[in-house]
Amino acid sequence: MVSYIPIEYLDSFFEQVLPMLEKAAIRSNGRFRGEDFWAMVKDGSSQLWLTTDSDENIIGATTTSIYANRNISVMEIISHGGTSISKDYLPEVMKELEDFAIDNRCDVIRIVGRRGWKKILDSYGYKDQHIVLEKELTNERRRKNNREN
């Protein structure tokens, strides 16, 4: 089962959910910490979704964000972490997220993630639209600062 968690109920899930968000943050290459995902949910700029197994144990935490991008409205899946998101639960998760996006008048649902998501989401109609190329500048910035000092 997957459920959207309204802001007023967030605090009761903090202890269980933060480790899952931290697990998702590990894959962000330093862009996020688990606390960052939590802060975005707490300030209302993102939404929290919890996936539970048949025994009602929380097995996954997903964050999403809705924003306008020029002429379209986008719901982006920001993070997912947890013990599992087995094929048994994924259809329900995707349906709930997509229904929420439609209910909020989104034109597109998007995920920027690892390549493995492509294989998983192909069967749900998700297609490559762009690639994200990235270069870490930390070392270059450090070298430049050393030359200037």
C-alpha cells in the first residue's frame, strides 16, 4: 500500500523515515542529505509517500515535488529509499503518484535518477527524454582557490 502523508502527520514518521531518506541521499552524489528531503517535505515544497507491506511495515519512502516549468506543470519524483520497492508494490506506487499528479493538473511526471530506473519504468510508459550530464567541480574549484592564495 502507498499513502501520501499530509504535513500535519509527518512528525510521527520521522524516526522511521529519515533512515530511508538518508539511503536515497547516498545515491544523490552529495546533492542531498536525508535531512534535506525531510526539510522539503516539512516546508510544503515536496510531498512524502510511504509504501507499506502487507503487515503494514514501512518499506519505502518517496518524495515528490510539483512545479511549473514554462508551459507545463511537472510532478518530479525526487527521491526513493527504503528496504525494498518490489515489483509487487511498484504498480500501486506508480498509479498513486500518477493519479496525484493528474489530480494536481500536472502535464508530466518525471524522474531524474540512476539508469536502473529506466529499465524498471519502461513498462509504465516512461521514456528517455533527455540525458543529464554532470561534472563534479569540487577539485577544480579547490585548485583554483589554491592558485589564487
